[in-house]
Amino acid sequence: MNVLRGSAFRFVAIGLLLYAGVYGAAEWLLYRTGDRNPLFRIATAEPGSHDWIVLGASHAMALDFGGFNATMEAETGLRILNLASPGTGPLYNRFVLERFLETRRTAGVLYVLDSFAFRSRLWNEDRFADARLLRRTPFAPALAGRLLDYSLHDAVSPIAVLDYVSGFSKINNRERFQPDIWEGEAQFERAHRPSSTADTRRIAYLYPDAAPDPAAVERYLREFETLIAEARMGGARVVVVKPPVPSRFYALLPGEAEFDERVSRLLAAKGVALHDFSLTLDEPRFYFDTDHLNRAGLTEFLTRNLKPVLTGP
């Protein structure tokens, strides 16, 4: 019996050592191919404080496509770190902000606002379990502890915590040797040809529910309030912008007027500046797809609208 136990112990020990080796290799490779994941960017950012960090979903991500973040820094003389990630709502962005403030400081938080991100757990709780984000997130004990805390408050699935700690998604990442870029970035230099079919499909993807759940909207507005409060506790001011989209696309956004009214009241009560640039750039030549600005569009947006926001009092 003792011989059997010893064999079993050695078998388990060898298995754990092999797993640890594979996990270590996956983590090493993550640091060689990482880029867009906001938690990776926090882990690898240059030391020192920033003037702005950028939070939001893919509209915010576009501000760093094709090296455009460097263009913004050159134009403004400011130090800017883009921490946006695709399809992420206020809950996930709050998580990213908290992680940033654990080790770093910023004078300002620029939140790029999209109404879809306040309507569903698909863009909030479910993002923590998305393998595409988990496999690019570096391991850190403090980050594991924060995920566990979120899980205990029903904001993160225990399965997502287990995935992160075990490195399952990293080890099984079929794209492990490919750089971490969002597929939309490859189109950044092109101009989009308007298509009503493409617009309809995009809206259906972003707003899968015909009518928003009022309780869900309230919950994510509260998360947004908490994000603002935590930014201020960290010494940062918060500025909110709604990015430009084509008017034909804007007209399809469900319940946009009601959402604008609610978020405007919230921000006014908190003394947070809201800049609505939704309809400031309408020409198709400024977009690389249905609703994301290309380089020409961002250049115009920066000069006309965003630079005064970033450099203003």
C-alpha cells in the first residue's frame, strides 16, 4: 500500500511540475506577444504618473490604432495610456481602473461612453469569463485576489476566477504566437462604404435585446458612479465623451435619447463634464467600418474636438 501511495504521489508531483512548466511558458509568451489587453498594459507601462488614461470599449481603443496614441501625445504634450478593450462596460472598466490605481497614478480619466455597454451583463459580468481577455491577462496574486473579491460579490463567475488562476485559457490559446491586436485595427487606414445591412447587423450585435432591462441599466449606472468615485479618490478628474458615429448609424441606436438623459443627469449631479460629439463627423470617409473612426477621422476628431478636452482646464 505504501508503494502504491508513493507511486501516486510521484505521478501527481510530476504532473504538477509539467503543468507548472507549461503555465510558465505560456506566461512568458504572453509578455512577448501582448499589447491590447488593458491589464497587460498596466503591468508593462513605464513607471511614473500619467496625464490621462482612456477607458471604454472599441471606440476608445481606436484612439491607439496605428500608433495614434503617440500622435495624441505629440499634439498635446501629454502622457496618455489607453486601457480600453473591446465590448467592455462600466463594470470591467471599473476593475481595470482599480488595478491601475493600485500601482500608478493619473491626473485624468477619459471615459469614452457607449450606451450598449450599460444594457447587458454580456458587456459586463460576462467579459471577465471571455477567454480572449483571460488568455492575454498576466498573472498577479493581487489581481487574482481582486477577481475573487468580485466573485464573492457576484460580479464575476467562480469559473472565470479558476480559469485565471489555473491559466487554462493561456495554455490552450491557439493564437499564442500571434500578436494581441483587435481584428478591426487592420482596417484602420481604409474608408468605409456605407451599407444599411452592415449597420443593421452591427446594431443587432451591440443591442441583442430589443428593449433594455431597466434594472440592468440602473445597476451599470451605479457601477459607473463607483468608477467615478474611485477615480476621484485616486486623485484623478473624470471627463466623459461620446464619440462620433455616422448619423445613419446613430439613428438606429435604440433608446439613445432616454439613455442620454439619464446619464446626463447622473454626471451633472457628480460635477463631471460630458462632451457629446456623436454627430460631429458624418462623412463616410472618416470611418473604417460602420461606426469606428479611421486615421483621417481621428485626426479630424482630435483637432476639432478632443484636443481642447485633453488640454483644457
